[in-house]
Amino acid sequence: MLAAARRLGARSLTQSPAPPTHTGLPATCAHARSLATSSSPSALAPHQEMHGFVVEDIRTVGELKLQAIRLRHQKTGASWLHISRDDRNNVFSIGFNTSVEDSTGLPHILEHTTLCGSKKYPVRDPFFKMLNRSMATFMNAWTAHDYTQYPFATQNAEDYANLQNVYLDSVFNPLLREVDFRQEGWRLECTEGTWGFKGVVYNEMKGAFSDPAALYATRAEQHLFAGSTYQYVSGGDPKHIPDLTHEQLVDFHRTRYHPSNARIYSYGSLPLEPQLERVARVLAPYTHIAPPALPPMDVEPQGERSVTELGPVDSAGSAPDKQTRFSVSYLANDLRNVYDTFALRVYSSLLLDGTAAPMHKALIDSHIGSDYSANTGYSPYTRRTSLAVGLQGMAENDVPLVEKRIRETFLHVHDHGFEPRRVEAALAAVELAYKHRTADFGLALMKSLTTGWFHGVDPVDYLRVSDHVARLRADTAQGSLFQELTARYFLDSRHTLRYTMLPDPEYSRRLDAQEREAVERKVAALTPEQLKEVDEKNARLAAEQTQGAEDLSVLPTLTL
């Protein structure tokens, strides 16, 4: 199965400049019979209507050799960003705002269940089944804090149309059967006389929470964003996943997986009009709805807080007395301020990355700990961004020393700034990264702008890299930008978390005991008749899992 990279916390799981880093499929070359493509600038004009979409804005970004076209579906309000660029590795994605109000993992389990067949393509896991019927260079899906996204990439126009049809039917017309919910989400199951929880997502998140580094980053983020949607785990906390019902899943899909709540992204050299026509046919049955109210995303400043908790011992790590994890996290800018977000990305790199970075000298070179803590770095994946600095592989009695060195380093940056040559090198690296043409350039662009887009930022603003670089060069040359950022967000922070996780050899044992107690409560709440029904459902699921080959002829196939 194409495993989606799940977001456990801001940097808990593998994380790139947008949602988690993903492993796509091996790149392939477009076949000679690939349909004709067009990379010429769009002939569209602002306010022009085409297939039910109206053009809202068109902008050319010369340094990236692309044209960005923003459109909106008039009937439903669906938002579309098309990036026209001379690149045969074309990308398509559709995503929905799926912010959460609990840690049941609802959007994560829905993502899994969505990929268990749709009305037009009623086969289990159509994405996986398309692997040998497609020339896709990338197929995946993932759940982030505030959205769920379904992207693919291919170099063949016919293949692009086929995959687009499969993806759109999967998200808008999934079967969402209870049997699939029980397989992908969670279920009670009796094995050799012992009841327990099972399920793909349940087991996946148990594994994620058993990783000390991932757990540390997740808990630190939850405490930093207490009182907001980010205090919950969108991927699901194993303690809370069994609270989710199939009915809640179906209702969540009905209200969230709607065109009015959608962001559509396309990129590459394929012409836009045929895509508009295909998508317009899918959206035709829908009318505009008011998307559900979003849960709280802002955090009320709470001053300085200290939290200490117990966590698992890393069996592959150092001695238990050197497995303390500590960090200081700071609430930073509003994500919707694109320039501040850009400036703080550069700031974080200068502060932390490489042996010449001030924090590296203060914390890593000192050998107080083995490495930065898992949450260290700038996290622009929440409405209010954050920056954290800390160590892992350290002794508990060194916590005050680490905190002191972090404070002293910020004071040094405030008084002296960063070396001009390092600043210039960092800016040059940013420019090069965006201008360097790579095979996954379209996917990288999508990841870099998606979070802000779901928070109302004009996604094209993220593409104005040269403007941001020029402004930052001017600000650093004419004033003390980085010193000002240091004072505003770190030295004079109105919301700071000091988070310590101590290794506990009994942690895993207690966690297992808590799980057994939760299972016992679930079983005790059911009547004998209900338990018999659970057994019957498990038998049907087992039979379906072992059934013979499916009729895959319903899936489109690329003809060569």
C-alpha cells in the first residue's frame, strides 16, 4: 500500500518545508505517444470565465519561469491554483481543510478509508492498483494539522487525465464502508481468548508514539499550543482513536470533503482548459455551502511555562541517565505574514544550521547532549509559527545549563547579529534552491505554499522569492533586522514553553497496562449480543481480506 506520511506533530515525523517528506514512485520518461502538451503562456485574462471557473488573478514570476493563475469555481467556491511552466513532470493535487477538535485521528482515518474504493472505481486501494496501469512519478496522500491532501505527478497527458479521474472520484465519492473503517481505523478483536484493539491507523500511531523523539516533539507542541486546535494530534493519539465512530467519519467527509472547502493545485506544461473541463463535470452536482467553523487556531499568550513529563527509554540510545530531553519553545509570527515567515526561516537556519551557527557552538560543540532535540527549528505549519531550541541525550542535572546557554546565545545574536558572509550565503542558497530545476520542482512548490494557502494567504506570494530576498538584504544592510526579531520573539517572548521529558524504564509497561484497561472498559460496556456482532463483523472483514482477485477492469489503463 502507498503509505502516506502522517503528521504526528510539527516535526515529529519526517518533515519537509510543507507536509511530511514523502517517498514517491521511480521517475519514468514520458512515452512517445504522450498527448500534445502546451507550455506557452496562458491566453486567459483576469475575470474571464471558462467551464464554470473565473480567473481571479494572473501573475508571471520571471525568475522561476512560470505563470501563476488563480481561479475560483463560481458555483461552489472551490479555489484553484495553476502553475504553467515548461516542465513535463505535471502535478495535480486536491486538498481539504480538516482541522480537528480532538485526537481521535478522524482526518487521518478518513484519508485511509477514502482510499478503499469509490463509486466509479469500487476496488480496494485504487491508488496502489494504478501502479502497474500508470506511468506516475509520484502518488500519495497525507494528513497535516489543518488539511488533507491528495497529490500525484506524471509526465504523460493521458495518464494525467486517468489519475485525475481516479483521485477526484476517490475524494468526492468514496464508499466509506464500515468494514473499511474497522480495518483502517480501529476495531475490537478477540484473538485466542484475549480482546484487543487493532487497525491500520491505530497500530501506525502506536508505533509513532513509541518513538521517544517523535513523542517528545508531539507533546512539546501540544503544550505550546494549549487551547487551540494544535493541542490535538491530527494523526490520532492511540488513547483516543477508539473513541471515533464510523458515523462521525461519514459526517466529517460530508462537511469537509466538499468543493467549497477545497484547494486544487495543478502544475506543469499540460494545457489548463481540458483540466477545467474535467473537474467542472465532477463539481457540477454541488452547490456552495458554508464550510464548518474552524476550531480555535490562535493561542492566548501565557507567559513562561515549564512542563516536565516522563517518556520512554530509547533502547538504541545512550545510558538512561543521559536520555533527558529539554527544549525552550517560543511562539513566533502569524503565518499569514509571508515576509516575516520568510525572514524567520532564514533566521532559524543562521541560528542553528552548520558548525558556524551560534546555537551549534553553544549546545552541540559543548557535548552537553548528543544532538538537537527533535522539535528544534522553525515550524511554519500552524497559524502562529514557533521556534524551538533544545537538546537530547543529556543528563537531567544539565537542564539549567542548557537553558542558560540558549538564553546567552539569543543575547549574543541580539547584540552582534549574524556574520554578513553567512547571511549572504544563506540568501544565495535560498535563491539557488528555488531556481534550480529538479524533477520534483512542482511538488516542492506545492508543499511550500499549501499550509499558508489553507490559512487564507495568496499562494502566489510564496513564489515571490526574489522580492523577499531583496527586501531582506535591504533590511539587514540598513538596519538590525535579525536583532529586532531576536528581541521581539525570543528575548521578550510573551509565550514560552520549557519542556523536559525524563526517561522512565516503566513507561512502556504502564502504557500497555493503560491500553489493556481501555480494552476492558470497551468490552464491559457491550452486551453478549453486541460482542457476538463484533465477532461476526471481524469474520466478515477477515473473509474480505482473503477474498480472490478483484475486477480491476473498472480502472483506467494507460495505453502505449
